[in-house]
Amino acid sequence: MPWESLAFLLALLLAGLITPGPNNITCTVHAVVHGKKSNASLIAGMAVGFISIHFACGLAVDSFDEDGQVRFVMDLIGSLFMFLIAFGILYLGRSEKIQSFPEVVPKLGFKTGVLMQYVNGKEWAMVFMLMTQFLDDFGGGITGIVTISTITTSGGIVAMIAWSNLGEKIKSKTDTPGFIKKAFTVLGCLLLVLATLLTIGGLR
């Protein structure tokens, strides 16, 4: 196993830990509304969905053109998905209804976590890229898929737990006037900036 490939994956995990992506922001907002313990089934669903995408991409990697039309469509869908979540969070942050947020934001669970991964085109594109470049380095076939999936999914779970803890800290300050609005606005803006940067990068 080349150390360069492992180093790249570890760097990717670090980026995933600090980047306000759709999964991380969703976990944060959900923890603000329902508490971090409510994220257990949501995170489990996200992990299962993420792993299944690894297997789908790993098994189909030979038929995927990394710079082809399929990649463009994935990037487009992923960008739309991220913008929708960002605008939804910004809307909540500016809405007076946010003061009664437990009734406004529904409780999300396992199925939602799984489905979120399937509609995230950026995630599909990223995993296809990983499989295209590193599958053989990690043993190829099922062995390579399992190895890459284990490394990336473990990092993703750590990231989502960390962002859930952030949401719990925000939740503890719900009595502070205007704090929830500001927090949701900041989270929405972070995701909006990330979506914009990734979209610009994908069009180049």
C-alpha cells in the first residue's frame, strides 16, 4: 500500500472534519433542534449510504469516465443539492418561526441519512475519483473497496459527531435572544460559500 495514497486519504478526512459540507451542517442543525443524541440514527443512515456508494462506485469504476458527461451531471446535481440545503437553513435563520424550531424542523432518521447520500452528486463524484485513483493501491476489487470505505467512512462519522457536538453547544444557548437566528445564518452562509466554490471549481 503506497504511503502517498494513505496520506491523501488522511488529508481528505481532515478536510471533511473541518469543512461545512451537507452532512456536517445537517447534523449540526438537527442537533440544535433535537439534541445531539437524536443524530445517532441519522449518522448511522449516512454511514450506510456512504458505504453503499463506495461499493457501487468501486464495482463500476472501470466504466466511469472521470472527466465525462456523467461527472458533469453529478457535479450539477451535487451543487443544486448543496444550494438547496444552504438556502433552506438561511430561510430558517431569517424566519420568525425559528423561535419554535422543534415544531418547524422535523426529526430526521436512518432513511433520511441514507437518501441524502444518494442525491448528493458531489459525493458520488468524489468517491468515483477515489476509486479511480486509489483502488489498485489498496488491493483492488472488494479488498480495496472495503479498505477505502473503512478509512473514509470512519473519518466521516468522526466529523459528523464533532459537528453534532457543535450543534449541542449552540442548542445550550437558545435562551440568548437572536442567537439561533445568527447561528443558522452563519451555518447557511458557510455551506453557500462552499457550494459556490465547488461549483466554480467543477465548471473549470
